[in-house]
Amino acid sequence: MLGPAFKWNDSDDMSVLFLRYGSVATIKRRDGWVEVEINWAGRKVRGSDGSIRLARRGVERWIAARGGPHEKRRPHEPSAEMMRKRAAEDALIALVRRR
């Protein structure tokens, strides 16, 4: 669900989600339940779940719902902002040429 910049790192009682090289979420197994901590956009969210598998799915959905980084556009595709700038520049050039 999340882009290739995300990677889960698992151990026996813990799972950590990395975004590039920084930790975004930590899931730890406790006595019969799972503790979840998400660090996203400068805030920390804590919760619990029944299993590591369910907690991982919940974390991925939580990040995706908040506009987490998805796969980037292809390098040759201009962004919407770049297209607006080009259109403004073209309009200005056309105006100058008319004079």
C-alpha cells in the first residue's frame, strides 16, 4: 500500500517502519497485546492492537489516509505547479511580443 521508500524491519517481538532512513512507526509486543507508536508530521500517536500483523496494516492505512508519500511521478512529467509557472511565462512572453 505504501511506496517503495517505506520498509518494515522485523524482529521477534518488535516491528519498525522506516521512511527512507528514519523511523516512522514502532510496534512492540507486550503481555497479550501490541503497543503502537506512530511519529508522523511532527506529532506522536500511540495506540494498541491485537497482533503485529493487524497493527502493521493499521499503521499503513493511517499513513496512507494522511497523504503519506506515494510513488513519485516519473522524472520527465512536470508537476502541476511547474505547468502553472510555464503557462504564466508563456502568457507574459506572448504579451511582450504583441507590443
